[in-house]
Amino acid sequence: EPLPRFPPPPPRHSMPITIESVQIGKVLTEGNPASRDPAEHQWTTGFYKSPVDHGVEMGCLGIDGDFVADVRHHGGPDKAVLCYAAEHYQTWNKELPDLKMGPGAFGENLTICGADEKSVCIGDQFQLGTCRIEVSQPRQPCWKIARRWGLSTLTKHVTQTGRTGWYIRVHESGQVQAGQEMSLLKRPHPGWSIAKANDVLFGKRKDQKAVSELMNMAELADAWKADLS
């Protein structure tokens, strides 16, 4: 009698994926409303995030105590939580040592060890404590990165290097805290890393076959699809 066939297990990362730091922040307004200098003009932002040293509740609309200023472009179920690779900070501090960047520097909620844009795929589902999360889209860098750090070329540099970060949905809520391990549960699109999706959107010439694949991907956020169309 033949052995029953089961689907293969999802691919495993070579090293554990862990949460290095969890950040939250409030909305604030700063700058000079009379200034015409883009580096000094007044802006309202939730970009500034500070680490928390205890467990916080994470649900379908984000992490308790965290706020966004621009609800049109940030937040919501598809962009509930922003993630960023901890390893990128070593590179940023070599390239831009005067800025002294660390966890939360790019406005992320979760700074993650052991994963980056090349190893995380659209639709990946992870178990994080009692939370079940799903990768929904790459982060699309905006002008606020440059404004936060007073460096006009920074947003472009983030895009060109691919060190963008990514957003997740929260399918099952629970507490999240630094030190937790993330376990990969499901990988429906192993050929579609965050890095590859970035290449399609930001490439000089759009690959229409790749665009079509992304547009038909149920797990990819609608906002990202709109930018592709």
C-alpha cells in the first residue's frame, strides 16, 4: 500500500528570525511653518518611534499605542505593522555614520533579525507568539524618510539599495515583544521576494508578465497593485 503524500514543508531559513526591537510612536508636528526650505518646513508625522521594553498588543490595525499621521497612505489592515531588517543598520552606519541610525530609524514597528527583503516573500505567514501575521507588500519609501533625517537624497537611496522594509497584516492578534522568534508557517509565492516586487515597481522598464503575476496575487495589498497599474 503506497504511503500517503503530504505537501512539502515550507522552506526554512538558515538562521532563526527574531524580533530585535518593538517600536511605537505618537503623532507630532514640528518645523517652521514660514520656511520654504523642504528640510525645515512644518510637517505632521508619526515617523518617530521609540522602543518598548515590555509586551504590547498587536492586532489587525497595528500595535497598541502606535499612531499614524497620514491615514490615507499609512495604516489599515494591509499596512498594520511596518517591519525592517536589523542587519541593514550596520550598512547604514557605515554609509552615513553621522546619522547614528538604530532600531526605529526608518519608522518601523518591528526591527527583525534574520530576515530581509531578499528572504521574505509576498504572502509569507509567520507565527509570532500567539500572533499570525502575513507579508502584504514592500514599503514604498516616501519623502518623509528624507525629511526625518534632513538628507534630501535619502529616500532615493533607500529605493536604489532595496533596503525598504515591508508591511504585514495581522490575522490573529496577541502580544509581541523583543526576543520573540518568528516561525514560517506558509509560503505561497516562493518566487516573489520583497526585493523582486521592488524591482518590478521601481525598475526602469516594467516587465508586463511580472506585473500581471503580481496583479493576480491575492496576498498583495491593493494599494501596491494600484501603483503597478
